[in-house]
Amino acid sequence: MTEYGLLLKGVGSFYKVLTDTGESVTCKAKGAFRKEGLVPTVGDRVGVERQSSGYAKLSEILPRKNLSVRPAVANIDQLLIVVSASAPQPDWMLMDRLLIAAMRMGVKPIPVLNKIDAGSEAIKEQFLHEYHAFETLTLSAATGEGLDALRTRLPGKVTCFAGQSAVGKSSILNALFPNLNLQTGGLSEKTERGRHTTRHAELWPYAGGAVLDTPGFSLFETECLEQEELDKCYPEFRDAEPCRFPGCMHISEPDCGVKPLLETGVLTAERYTRYIEIAKDYQLRRKHRYD
């Protein structure tokens, strides 16, 4: 008889599965997966068959709705992209690229500003202004401010945290799971860069869903996007008038519908400047796609 559940963790050839009845089962994958080129991945919905002796058999991998390669995790519902209101300084370009990657995967992105208890009010204002077109969260893992709002976003969903090292992703998880005691890295005194503390992908069950931490400074690379696809990753552009030319890059073309958004404040100058860099990068990649 096959039972179904969520793959929480894989170490070597052993997999930890939380069955739909709430039982944790240690499994070994069936050998046919290797021949089929399949690799059980954290986040997979899987079938498990109990054996008369030894470990249960992971016998089936259900179809995935999405798959991230780095880190390896399947079926993500939402990506919480964390930056800090204090040190380290926010990497807004990383935020923008992660937003694009999430939307391309069909994952709901939620920008998160942590450390608001010790951070700059100017950074908070910039964060809220630049990402007003997204659902955002501001919080402090240290004081608990904003954590209740975060908790309401988690039930029934597989949620992944991503972002720079030392922005407090593991601290947020420790606040959500008091018994977890994840290692937190802090900042290197010389460089103010975070030390990576998360070594492997693992899901922790939460309110009918699950939560995943990822190694710091994760960058999800997406395939070469066409301009129309890139436009869809900027919700601010929905307020734009139609551009005169199809495939408009919104940089130097006449009668562009996007550039007027800078005057109305719908699109900030800083986010637009980063958009230009990203758009030119994709343009260059499209040009050399078949080199």
C-alpha cells in the first residue's frame, strides 16, 4: 500500500518523509529512479511503501510544479527575500534578480526587511517605496515585531527564505521555531559579510505547510528571458501606457510607456537604473544565445 507525503530532507541515500497522516518515515529510494534520471528532491510530494523489514521504500515522485536547482528544492509556493535594515547593507540588485527568478518559476515573491529595531529609517522608506508593487513585510527577529504578520503568510504553503548572509534568515526561523536552534553566522568584523551557516536544504513542517532556509547569498539564475517575459516580472509596468514599438526595452526608444512612470513615482529611479542593467544583460545573452 502506498502512502503519500512531503520529502523534508535527504542525506546520502536516506530520505525523511512526513506522511499525510503526520508520521515521519525514513526511506531509501528505489533503484529505478537512477535509471530514469530522477533525483528525489526536498519539497517533492512522494509515495512511500512500507517494507516487512528495514527502511521504507520511496517508490514514487509526483509531478512537480516547479524546481529550483540551487538550492535543490521542489514545489515552492512562495519566496521570502530578506534584506537587512542595518548591516549588511541591502543588495537591491540581488533582491531584483530574485524577484524575477521567483516570478518566472510561478512562485509568489515577498520582499522582507529584517532588523527594523536597529536599522535605518531611510533604508525602511527606500524598501517600502521601491517595492510598493509587491506584498512586503517589515519585521525584527530580535524583538518579535512583525512576526505575527509573517506567521499569517505561512500556513499550508511551502515557503523558502533567501537573501544575503547575515540578514537574519536563520534568526527569523529560530523565532518561528523556538526549538530549532539554527546556527546564526553574524558578520565578519573585517568585511561585514555574513558567514554561511546553512549547509543543506531541509524543510521544517509548519501549520500544514513547511519552511526552508537556503544558503546565504543565493542567486537563482533564470534562463535567457525575452523582453516581454522580463516586463511581466515588473508589476509596476502594468500601470504603463502601451509602448510605440513591440519589444521596447524602455531605455532609449521613443514613445515608451514605461519611462513616464518615473515622473509619477510609480517606478523609482534606483529600481529603474537596476532594471536597465538587467535588461541589457538579457539582451546580450539573447544575442549570444547560439554562439
